[in-house]
Amino acid sequence: MKMVMAIVQQQETARVLEALITAGYGVTSTESRGGMLRQTSQTLLIGVDDAQLADVVSIIKQNCRSRVAMDSTQVQDSSPGRPTRSWTQVGGAVVFIWNVQEFMVL
């Protein structure tokens, strides 16, 4: 058994959740905040059998799109009074996968 933790941007969460639930997977979600832009995201927790792992990862990948956005903080370069802009990749998903030794419903 595997535990999949996917950190998904807030605006993509509904699409990912709908696709996972439609495919028959149980998902627990919680709001989180972090990353380069300090934006709100959702952390999804999905417990799956080993044979289902590729399907779950594929669903997440199909429903999350990465793009480039400007960081809201401006960094000063070596020229005084001339701010530079910082660009970062946003969207997509960060996925962690753990082996689960035991699963219990209490």
C-alpha cells in the first residue's frame, strides 16, 4: 500500500479532486500555504494499493498544469532604484509517495 501526498494549487484543486473521486479514490484534503509565492494550496492525501499508484499519479498529472508567474516581491539589483522581477514556476503538483506498512480503521 502507498500513501500519496500531493500539494496542489488552490485553483486546480476542484478539478483534481473531481477526477480522483470520479475514478473511485478516497481523498482527504487540507488547506496549506507555502512555496515561493506564499499562496494557498491544498494538500491531498490518498491511500492506494500499489497497483493503483500509477493511475493516481496520472490523474494528478493530467489535471495540474504548471505555468510561470511573477513573484510579488521585487528584489533590488546592483543598480539603485531599479527593481528586478523574479519569475517562478507555479501550478502543477508536488507529489510525495510513502510505503505504508499497516493500515487500520479504528
